[in-house]
Amino acid sequence: MTEQELVQAAQQGDQGVFSQLVEQNQGKIYSLCYRMTGNSEDAADLTQEAFLNAWRGLSKFGGQSSFSTWLYRLASNACIDFLRREKRRSALSMTLESKDEDDHQADLPDERWSPERELERKESRQALQAGLATLSPEHREVLLLRETEGLSYQEIARCLGLEDGTVKSRIARARMSLREFLLKSGNFSLPPPSN
């Protein structure tokens, strides 16, 4: 069955078919949520929230975009709402929480690489995650959809209900802000000038 046929069957109330749609898209949606939040537990919760919202709103899905594009929008909206709530909550909180989520995740070593290289990669990932955290949710969202999910500017615009120019502008600003953060933190250096 095509995606459109699966969606139509799910709209008729077939939960088994909806489960197929979930299985087909859960990896991509979790990946987006993880990159937006930087936390595996939050990403899992937000992925579940996005699919729950999809099930509840399935009758309203008109098929103007693909089902996966619609899911991206639901997931990114859930992430933005979550990040705003977290920002307000952390602003009210007087205690500091550990931002290093990697302490709670076990990385399996890859024997092909030296420990030094692996440490460099880990530090680069942490610096990138820290840089992404400095971006506004809207800028982080478009940058992740473009760079990690590989969506075109037009697909992002459709997914988020934005104009193409707005998407391009946000991506350019996000890249510039991320670059500046990485330069200031010493995790990125400019190439030597060409002669």
C-alpha cells in the first residue's frame, strides 16, 4: 500500500495500519526530537506526543503534504512548545541542573579508532550540541530539518507553513550564529587564507 492508502485506511479507524505509519516514521521523528532537545528521554516523550497528536488529528489531515512532512510539523511544534516550557521553568528555578546528558548514556567503543580521536569527536559533538542549544527553537528547527534530515527549502517551508525566503533567512542566521559560537568556544577554526 502507498502512504496515501495507508493514511486513508488509518483515517477509517484502522489502528494496525496507523501502527505501520508509526513504524515507518518513528526513527526520523525521534531523530528530529533528539536533535531539538539534546535529551533521549525528552525526545522519546516528544516522539510519542507527536504520534498521539497525529492519531487525534488524523481526520483533519487533508493530504496537501506527505504524511511524513505533516509528522515533522507536529513533532517540531511539540519540541518548540516543550523548549519554551523548559526555558520558563529553568528561568524560575534557582537550582542548576547538569546539562551533560552524555554522562547517562553509554557509548560503545569502536575499536577502529584511537581513544584520542574518539575524544575529539565527542568534544565536537558536545560543542555542536551546545551551539545548537544557543539557537532559538525556530532557527534550530529549520537548521536541523535542512542539515540532518536533508529536506529542501521548499519541503521545510511546506512542513512549517513558512515562506521559502523565511526558511532561507532562518537557516542563514542559524548557520552564522552556530559558526560564531563555535569560533568563540575554540571548537572551530577558519581555514587559512588562500594565496
